[in-house]
Amino acid sequence: MISAIPPSTPEQDAARHREKMQKRKAVQDQEVAGKQIEKGLLMVHTGPGKGKSTAAFGLALRTVGYGHRVVVVQFIKGAWDTGERRALERFADLVEFHALGEGFTWETQDRARDIAACQQAWAVAKEALSRPDVALVVLDELNIALRYDYLPLPEVLAAFAARPPGQHVVVTGRNAKPELVEAADLVTEMSLVKHHFKNGVRAQQGVEF
């Protein structure tokens, strides 16, 4: 007859948990110690889910928190009155915010006009990408401009490669080009699980803009 194993005491549970966490910490510390490279990162936020631009503006806020300069260039999106723009413009000494789009392509319905707007935005972006005093460049919805071939991808990739060594860049928008994904240091794909828009909920302040 197999005898029942007595239940563990709270003290034994705590000791086992402490031992497990000590082992995990040792592994984690060893892994962190092996990371010695510091460089400017090319980051891409893509995918059909919500949160790509939101995450990029979180990086902008984090950068400003350390007193570093940020340049935001918005492609495609019109010059909307958004919460992120209002917030970042409170740090006018550190943030340059350029909303240079004229609206999504299905709104303008004018390819030549869309291309002209994207080229204007790209001129501002290229200037920011050449400045060593800029710690982070946010290129919001650049992926959309590249998807529709409004800008030459080789020129964009060349500008990324030639930027100051410590400068970070984050590119947002659906359908990132494979060549951009290949060039990036970090790629995050936002997946769509559920969205309130499908249930008739309109865009709201503080959530969508």
C-alpha cells in the first residue's frame, strides 16, 4: 500500500520558491552580463493589431524622460489634434513634432498628392537622421508610404544605415517591407485578437487619438 505524501508546509513552499528564483536569477544575470554591445537601434512596429504608434510614442516619452532629443515625423496621417502630439509638444525644448501627411490614401484618393506629401515628410526625416543631437527618430506610418511605393526603399534603407551610430529609429505601420524587416534590429508584430471597432465602437480620445 502506497502511503500518502504529507502536504508541504508554508516554510517548505517558501524555501522551494526561493531556491527556484535564485537559480533563475543566476541564469538571467549570466545572460545579461554577456550583452556588451551598445548601439543605435532600428526598430519596426508592424502587424494588423492596434498599438504600433502608441508603443513608438512610449519610446519617445521614455527618451524625453532622460533629457534626450526626439524628432517625430508622421507620414500619411493628417495633421490631427491628437493626445500624443499635445503631450509631446509640452516638451518643446526636446521634441520636434512634424505631422506632414494629408490623410490616409482612401481619403485623399490622389496618388500624386500622396507622393508629394510623403516626399516632403521624408525630407524632414532625412534631416533628422543626419543629426547626432537627435537620440530618437519616430517615423510614424512610414511603412504605409513604403508599401504603396511613395518613397524609394533603397534610399530609406541607405539613410538608416548612414545615421549617427547612437541614434535610435522606430518605424510604424502595417505591412513592413521584407527588406526593412531584414535590416532592423528589433521587429515587433502587433497581432489582432479582438477590436472594439468591429462592435460599432467609434474612435475615442485617449485611446485612438
